[in-house]
Amino acid sequence: MSTKQKIILRNYRDGDSERKIARELKVNRTSVRWYLQEYKRAREKLFSCDTTDEVLLEDLVKPPTYNSEDRDKKKYTEEND
């Protein structure tokens, strides 16, 4: 089971807070919040249209994506160590 799935289950099934989940799974609290919001959006999308449960399941198991377009490019130098 992926970390993302563990986070969602612990929040919805067990009722654990974001802070508790982050502390026990050793994950950044911002990441926990992001995964839960992403799951909530998928649930709303599922209930708002005539799609199947596959949409929700795909969002549960897909790996996280990161947008790195806005990041500054940094060149590695020995000063960075």
C-alpha cells in the first residue's frame, strides 16, 4: 500500500488528524494535506457527474505529480555542499 493510500485511509477510516498522520508516517504535513485535498476533489468529481468508481480509484493509486516549471534552475557547485 502506498503512502498516499495510507494517508487517505487513516484520515477517513480512522479519523486521524493531518498532524498525527504526518508525525507517525514521517511525511511532511503539507504533503498530507495535499493528498487529502486531491482525494476530496476526486470524490466531488465522482459524485458530480456520471462517471464510474474507476475515476476515484485511479486517483488513489496514481503516484504524486510535481510541477517543476516555476522552479529556479540551480547549477551545482562545491559551494552548495
